[in-house]
Amino acid sequence: MIDWIPTIGFDIGILFTVKTVRTNKDDAGSEVAVPEDRNTDDAKTEALVVATNDDDDQKGKLFIYKFPLANEQATPHLTITDDDWQPFANFGNKIIIMDINKDEKNDLLVTAPTSKWNDLPEVGHVHIFINTGSDPFSTSKSFIIRGEPIAHSFFGWNAESAGDLDGDGVNGENFYLKFISVQTK
């Protein structure tokens, strides 16, 4: 009998901003770190975010890879872990890259739908990692969103970006979180 199936979630999106300096008259640039000035442009760098709970403690890890990858043996640009995370929470069941706080930097939403809360099993929660705009992207400390304290409700079983719900012209700061409820007797 299988007791545990590791979760592997992923998303691809813009997480990093790099400065490019125009080095020729064609306005082509090269990626270099420069101080703020008029001769620079913000370029967006895509990233692959992968989460798994298949580590020794079954608590979960978040791996962030910058594109383009240097080779097929690429190592993560950043790995986020936290000893305070719960084991066996299905960390990374769903990952969304989106600008949650309207600061024009994409943040991360990572679900953990089988976590315990108040000794209730499988209540679930969601981690919000806010983009600091610096390198590294974030720290291991995240904000936690929880649903109602109902056993087997699996809060965060699914999550989706909802687009522009409030008509302010900004897509992405709105999201839906889904839970399921399992009745036990």
C-alpha cells in the first residue's frame, strides 16, 4: 500500500527584473548590473518555479530557476525551505506566479492543501511569498492564508488567477482558492 505520493507543482512566469544597458545604436542591450540612470531599461526574466515535498522531512522545498537555463544540468537560482513548515502538507500542489500586492512585481502563491490546523486533519493553507524586488526574490518566510477550520476541507486544493475582477485594469491580483469537503462518519 502507498502511504504517500510526493507532490510536484510548477509554474513559469516573470519573477526577476534585470537592468539592460544600451550598448550600441540599435538599442540592443546586454545584461549587466548598473546603477539607475536614463540609459537603462527594465527587462523581465522568466523563471521556472518547482515545488516538491519529496525531501527528507516531507516539509517541502521551492526551487526557482532563471531562464535561459545554462545547460540541462541547471541548478536552482534560489531554493526556499523553512523548518517551521508542516510535513505531509502536499506543499506545492498548486503554484501561481502573479502580482498579488499591485507593486508591479510578481509574487508566488503556493498551496499546501493537506496541512493540519488546530489538530484538525487536512484543513489546508496557502503560502504567499512576496517579491522583494531584490536578489534573492524572497525569503523563506511567507504569509499564510487559511480557510475555515474544518477537518478534511483541503483548502487550497486548487488555485487560479482570476484576472481583473475589480475593473482597475490590472490582471492578476485577484485569485480563487478552492477547497473540497469530505464527510467522514
